[in-house]
Amino acid sequence: MDVRNCKMCGAIFNFDGSPLCPKCRRKMEEKFSVVKEYILKNPSSSISVISEETEVPIQQLKRWIREERLSFSKESGVVIQCEKCGAPILTGRFCKECKRTMTRSFENLYSSPKGGNEPKRTSENARMRFFDK
């Protein structure tokens, strides 16, 4: 059993992959719902206005944007940069082009095996030989 302290309140809880205890996680989900509802009602609001009105720190809003839990309209003026090329994006960590490039490179990594990893046999009669002692 892995027991840790909550990052928000410091309470001890059974770690289940989240750095927050169940009580704080519930509070964060409630805050998320408030932010999401505010954005739906006010799609052109800036990130600082959203932070002030919902009482959620800008850092937390940016974290939800990077996790692709929040997305903004183009009119809102909320723009973050792609972590790879710096292009402006509205949600996530990478722009569409960088995602496409990374996907292709991962696909190529698994689809084309590199030569030299498998032993090559020159003929069917080529077998391992043992010397007698």
C-alpha cells in the first residue's frame, strides 16, 4: 500500500495515481465544472478574467488547457504555444503538424525493423556446431 500526503491539503491518503486526496480531487472537479460553465456562457473571456471570476489560479487553468480538458474559442484571445515548435494553439501541448510528425515517426519506428538485429542465415545447412571435449 502506497501512502502519500495530498499536494493541496497535506492529508495522508492511499495513493492511486493522483497527487490529490479524494476530497481535494472532488473540490478540483467542482472548480473545473464552474470554469467550464463560465467559458460556455462567456466564450470571449480572457484567461485572466476567467481566473478572477471563477477564483481558479491561472496556472491551474493552463494545466487544464495542456491536458486538453479546456478549449477556448479564437475570439477569447487565449493562445498557448506548441511545446515543440512554438506555434500558437488553443488547447493541448502540440500543434496539429507536430502531432502528425510525431505520429509518423512513431509509426515508422514500429513498422520498419532495422537490419542487423536478427541473425542472417546464408543457407539452410548453416547450423551451430559443437566441438567435442
